[in-house]
Amino acid sequence: MKTSDFYYDLPPELIAQTPMERRDGSRLMTLNRETGEIGHRHFYELPELLRPGDCLILNDSRVLPARLLGQRLPGGGACEVLLLTDHGENVWECLVRPGRKLRPSARMTFGSGELTAEVVGEAEDGNRLVRFAYQGIFLEVLERLGKMPLPPYIKEELQNRERYQTVYAKALGSAAAPTAGLHFTPELLETLAAKGVGIGYVTLHVGLGTFRPVKEETVENHAMHSEFCTIPPETANLINRTKAAGGRCICVGTTSCRTLESWADENGHMEPKSGWTNIYIYPGYPFKVMDGLITNFHLPESTLVMLVSAFAGREQVLAAYQKAVEARYRFFSFGDAMFIG
């Protein structure tokens, strides 16, 4: 299977640069994966597509304001650090700029000296290991000084950084938002619960690898990045009850899908579990637990469009994307959504 099989042509002006004024006001394309039938709705109509006895699984990871802008010491040249992985003892694996100036022993300062840092090593892939020094609680310092690490295709400054968080985000640790969940409001979740739809949460901390392009010509040769995820007991029990009663398990976003499919057994049974996953889902993958997917529109030739194609069929997905382009849907993180069932 070729990576180029998952290419589609996207006019740049369809890449959403800012969030909708109303979270659930985005458009919602529906795709029936059995028939290929396509429909057009708005996200606030989602309750009409779900049935009592279904369950909805959402990723409650919260994005770290992980982008720090500061100065190099001595000299004061500008620098940028993006936190990726906490290694403990105040050491984080980071992307840094300018890389040639930030080798081991280089020092930096942020926020008038409130936070200082030293490069203490290099990871195998060239990322830097950076030790931070500060007073108080690191995450509180980060909330004051850090910026949201928006995806590279978003050029606009985000006016309200809570709009790059889901309304139910609580487990701090992602470098990017699980964007399918950005469309939900508390009221919409209440409406779904009142209809008899079970609501369950998992946690998968999204890494920047989600934006890494597939450079291999052959899909199967791509090495998938690892991310940490958790399924709590109450969510595992909800899924098992739902499936046993004949309800559907609907994942909100590819991150929720990857979490469930990582830990479900061959019969689709879930147990509570935490751990690292590098599950790579592309056409031919046999889904064990997911029956429906709510997701945004993804980058051409990305692992995310491959996952969606595995669920709904490559030809149907690319046909749906072509319809979305023709109908001027908004694409990517702040864009419109699809419901595939």
C-alpha cells in the first residue's frame, strides 16, 4: 500500500485558522460506511444520530501551554523551547530553536528570570534534554509563561487559549489537542446523557508525532510514535455493558479510538489499563471495539486519514473528502467534523 494512495488536493484557504464562535456550530458530515451515503448536518444535531444505549468515549487530556519563548544566556539571543516528554527530576525532552546554539551546557531564561533552564543532553532523534529551575509549582509557572503549541498549519494567534481545550479536559499532558472533542459543549453532553447515551472518558496524551509526516513510500514501513494512555475502570465497564446490550461504542477522535483498540482483547472486551501505545491503524486492520467515529478532517497522507480509511474504506473516505472540499468545509484542528457510523 502506497502513502500516495491517501493523498487528496486541499485548497489552502479551507484550512481553518480560528475556532468557530460557537463550539457546536461547526458543520458535521455524516458517512455511512456500509452504503457510502453522505449527509450534511451541524454538530449540535449529533443527538439525532446517537441512540439510547450507545456510549460515547472522549479523551480528557488537557494541552500543556508547552511553548516557551525566552533568551539565551549569556548574550540574550532569542530562543524557543517546546516541551514534549517529562523525564522526571525537572528534566524534559524538548524541541529547541535555534538548535545549533542550544547544545549541552547552553542556558536559557524565561519570564524575566522566573524560569531558567539548561540543556543537559541530547536524545537519539536530536531532541534536547532540558533541566528547568524555578520557585513553586512547575505547571503553575508554565500556565503563566507558556503559550499553546498550535499546529504548524495554523498561522493566526489564538485569542482565547481555552478554545484549544475541550470543555471536559482535565488530565494535563498533551502537546496537541484531541480536536474532535473541541465541538462539544456542556449542554450538548447533558442532552446526550438525558437521551440515554453513556459518556465515558479515557486519557491519551497527544504527542507532536501526530503532525509528523509519513516519509516512507510504503504505508507499512512507517514507524508510529508512542503515546501514553489510560482506560479507567468505569470506562472499561461502560464499554463492556454497552456492547453486551447491543449498543454501539462511538469514539470521539482518533486518540480515543487508538486507546480502546490498543487494550481491547480479540473479542472487544475491555479491562482497565495504562501504558504506552504505538498502535498503527491502516486499511486491513480488524477493529475490535469501535462501532462509530466522530473525527475532524485530516491532513493528506497522514496516519490519521489512514486510520479513518481503515474504518470506512479508502475510496469512500477520499470521496467524502472530495465532497467536503466542494462544499467548502473547514479542515483540520479548528475545522468541521465527520460522524462515521
